[in-house]
Amino acid sequence: MKVEAIIRPERLDQVKKALEEKGFVGMTVGEVTGRGEQKGIKLQFRGRTMNVDLLPKIRIELIVKDDRVDELIETISASARTGRPGDGRIFVIPVARSVRVRTGEEVM
């Protein structure tokens, strides 16, 4: 399964550390922008209100065996959670095949 998590940028180090402690080391990490239910934020700048509707986020992608998905979700949730809107979301996507480029072997 592919697990894709969108989290706050400031929580990345905590999430990576928690994942490594549980044995989840292989991951892809990228910077993205987006918005959720909070529909962005309002900032005050030089006496004016500015609407910022796309906020910086981090996307973490991991491929794991089906029997470890729940453990992975719990690990990400616990380490990324602040309790405020905008903490993120986790998606679980089926993976039909995974082939290691270096060797050509099918892995999962």
C-alpha cells in the first residue's frame, strides 16, 4: 500500500524520527501547498488584511506491506498532531506492483 501524508512543515522532524523508531525508513518527502477546511488564513501586513488561501505543507509518501498500514497511520498521526486545524490528512492507496530500478526485482 502507498501511504501519503500531508502534514505541517514544522512537524516533519518529529514525524521522521517517529517513523525511523518504528522501522519505516524509506520515504519520499516534498514541499506542497494546499488548504483544507480552514480555507487558508488571514494575515495583517502594514495595516491591511491579506488572505492567504494556500498554505505550505509537507507531503510524505511511503510504500508498506498491508499488515503495517495501521501502525504507520498511528505513528504519523501521533507525531504530526498539534490539535489545531491544518494538522493534515493521510491517504492509503493500493499499489499493484513495485519494482526496484537497480535490480529489477519486484518488492513490497
